[in-house]
Amino acid sequence: MTRADHLMRARNSISALLTATSLLATVGAVAAPASASSRALGDTLKVGGLINLQNQLSNGNGGYLEIYTTSTAPGAAYTVDTTQTDRGSNTATWRVVSASGRPQGSEVRSGDAIYLVNMYNTGNLYLDVNTYQDRPAAWWDVSVTTTKNRDGDSGKWRITAETSNPNDGVVRSGDKIHLESLYEGNGGFLDINGVGGALYDVSTTTYWDRQGNGTSTWKVLTK
């Protein structure tokens, strides 16, 4: 075989390798279903986005924030507890709504004021503080109501992330957050405290981490 034949064979091999590599890349891109990344950790939290909130008691064993049963509190629709799993009908699914007029699809940033709307049934149930809670270190009981601001800012919350990657102020799926009620300027931090109807009862507390084991810490999981 001549030198020219060797060069031609080498060029053909390189060409075939590049073609195969290109095809693999294309197939890989097509094969990845769109839904595969829908709950991927690191997804940016957006205004209008749907989330679950997992309480971080003992490394995530506090259950998911959900509505549970009819509430007897004035102006309230349902009680709020945590549950070990999403019981269905979107009782543990929440839509993030800006409380400062930020447009749909914009990034939620640590420190933003938001509303959390439960998606059960008609999807117009706002997370709300309502009546005093008499459990130790608790402040306000938490329920849902059909009115955005039932009593002043009773349905408004400040979302604060402990950290995110990168550290650009944006909240992402998988981030651990705290939710502070803005009722009367300071309604306490969203917290689990005591046994509830499903798993744990939900109220607010004056403490950032009431027991030091994650009762006031929640993990954001985008849907």
C-alpha cells in the first residue's frame, strides 16, 4: 500500500469518527425527555412556577406542606399540615405568586415577598396566618383562605434562601429556605409544631430554627 493510500484511509477513519460522534450527540439531545429536568435540582424558581415544600426536620422527615381539612378559623378555608407524601388532587402543590408585581416567568430572588397559592380544586387558596396558636414557642396558626390579603398582609410571605449555587441571589430547586410571614410586619417563620391531622401541624414561630433540627426550614422542589 502506497503512502497516498495510507493517508486516504486515515482521512476516511477520522471522517467516520467525527460523523459517529455527531450522531451520538444528536441522539443524546433528542433522547432526553423534557420532563426529565422538570424537578431537577438547580432549576431556577420562577414567578408562576409550581412547587412542593419539604420540611427539613431531621434531614427532610418533616413532610410536605399541604392543606388537610376544613378549618373553623374565621375566614379560613382549610387547615394546613404536612404529609409524608402528596395525597393527590394537588393538595401539596403550590404556585408562587409575586407580592410586588414581578411578571410571570421572572426569577424568584432571596428576600422577595410572595404569595403561595395551593392548587387544590380551583387553585385560589392562599397560605395565610389566622388566630393565635397555643403550642409552646408557636405564634400564629396557619391555614388557607380564598382572599389574597384576608387581614392586611396575612397572606404575604418573605422567602429567604440559606444559600444557592451560584451565589447570585436567585432561588433554585433544592435550596433550603425560610418563609417569614409579613403580617403586621413580622408574623414569624413557617414552622411545624406538634402532631397534625396528616403528619405535623403548621404554625409560625419567632425563631429561625425553633428546635435546631430544621422545623422552620423548607426545601424547594420545582414541579
